[in-house]
Amino acid sequence: MLQPRLTPAASIRAMVEWYATHVYGRLEGAGQVPFYCDVARVGRFAVAPAALARGDEAAVFGLFVALTMYQSRRDVDIMEKQRVMPVRAAEALVDPQRLHLAVAQSRCEHLRDGATFDERCDVRRTFVRDGASRDGATCDHRPRTPCHVKDASVAIGRMGDLGKMATSAWLHLRPPPAVSRAADMATPSGGYAQRLRREHAAPQGFAALLARVCASHAAPAQRAAVMVTEIARFYHVGEKLASMFVAALATPALAPGLTPWFPALDGNALVVVDTNVARVIAALRPRGKNTYAARAAWLRKHAAQIDLSMIRSEWPTYSPRLMQQALYWYRSRSNREAAGLACRDSTHATCVARICPF
């Protein structure tokens, strides 16, 4: 006998309870290493937990690069690509010091600053079909010049412009100095060395951005939202990936002990609307706009109706991000199959049949 059709609120609660029973504390969350810290799952893209807990700049930057690869493909496919990528190629993407050297040594005029790079760099992949040579990458500005952005595009092996993302972030996070190196070197007082010491002492990269956001806004939840807006401006990032990244650093229930931006930032109100979550909303919401903002507002509205601490005592009372994670897991066929959580009977009491991917 088929189960009665559940209301949207009851459906959401059933999915959250399923997540609390089958996923949280077993595959992620309390007591588990998040996938982005697990070498077995993501290879050299894994971030060292101790460094992430401290909020080290290199660890935070590496996390950003790793997470921004999760777009337009199934998570299990991206993990496979990260896992098999050669160490040298992966380190060129996630290590900010290597990017610093690559940018400094480049002769390309498009690497002067983030805005110029985003607008003018047109690196793209090339495909060879006759088997005579390997696929590669090129651009219109310096098509035959070796380039770390071209190397990144080939290493990622997907859309050509994904190779720009790490460099774009690095350039946006480190605006060009007001005084050139040549001018500093010509100054007898040792101006260049002095400036290097000043820059080394000041917050750099994401740390500097975090400091600016915290200085400009008082409420931790507002800071998280502003940080998402700032990071979403990086090339090809957008709100979804920026929300995923900021939430990973500022939502303790997702990865206890590994959220260095909390409590300065509170990511609980953030949501990541991917394809799986969008399908859940489409099934439960009879009408409404299919924009990111409308879907996110719908999730927050329903999250306010569920006291998550009544499901698991260590959970916060209100966390759209944690609730959304439950919906994502419930609807993701590939992730559930990989974890051995395929549904065998859509008539049992805990199955939300109109959402269940099986």
C-alpha cells in the first residue's frame, strides 16, 4: 500500500530525519573528516585539517580552489578527477605561492589585476580528434606562449574557462601595489624591502578580505552574506559556489572544529541551491519563480519551521544550510549509490516517494 502524500513541511522533516540517521555522523559532520580534507577522496586537493582549523591562508585558498571545481558535473565525477590529477598539476592550482610565482614570471599583460584578467584572458581548451597529439589549450593574445592558466585548463580537463578561476581569485585578493618593484629597487632607502616587510605583516588574501568584512559589518550572519557577495565576483564563481565555500568555513555543524571563520561569520543562513536541491523545491513547491533568490528564500522560510535541535541535540535550532544539506543528500542518486544508501522500497514509512531518486 502506498504511503499518503506528505505535505511540504512533513516531506522536509522526513528528509532531514533520514539525513540525521543515515548520513550525519557516519559519512559527514560530527566525528567525520569532510570530503575536502580526505586524501582518499580528493587526492592532492585535500586540505590539511589542522591548517584549516587554524584558518591558514594556504589552506583556505586551497579549499576555495577545490570547492569551485564542483559545478556542472556529479560530485563523484569531480572527486575522481581530483583524485587522479598528478600532484604537480594539482599543486599548481591550490598553492597560492606557486600562483604568485607564476603570475610574477608571466609576460602576459592580462595578469596585471583581477578585472583585466577576467575581461581579457580568453584561454580555452583545444581538442585533437585525429590522435596525432594531445588535447591542449590556447588563447588569442599569446597562443604559443607557455602559460600556467593554459596548464590549469588542461589539468582540469573540462570547460576551458575553469582554468582561470584560481588565478582570478589570487589577483582579486591581492590588488596591485601602488608603487612598482622597479621604482622601489631604485630607491636608495631600500623601499622595496620595506614594502615587502609591511605586506608580510599585514593580512593577506582571504584573511584581508575577512578583516575588511568584519570591520564593516557587525552581525555574523550579515558578514557571511557579504562575504558571499564579495567572493561571487571572482571569475565564474557566482552565488552558489561562494555560498558553499563560505558555509564550509562558517557553519560548525557541517564540520565541527574545522570552521575557522565562525563565530566572526555565521554561515547557518546560507544555502547552496544545486540541481538536486532545485529538484526538491520543484517537487514540493506548486508555483514560484525559478531564480536562485526565490529558491533560497523558500528554503529559509521552511527552515524557520523546523527546530533542528529536536532532531539532533547538537544541531542549532535554525540552519537553512544544514537543512539544505539534508535535501541535497536525499535527492542525490549518485552520492547515495556511492555510499550504499540506495532506496529499495519506495513504500516504506521513511521514503518521500515524490523526491526519492530511486
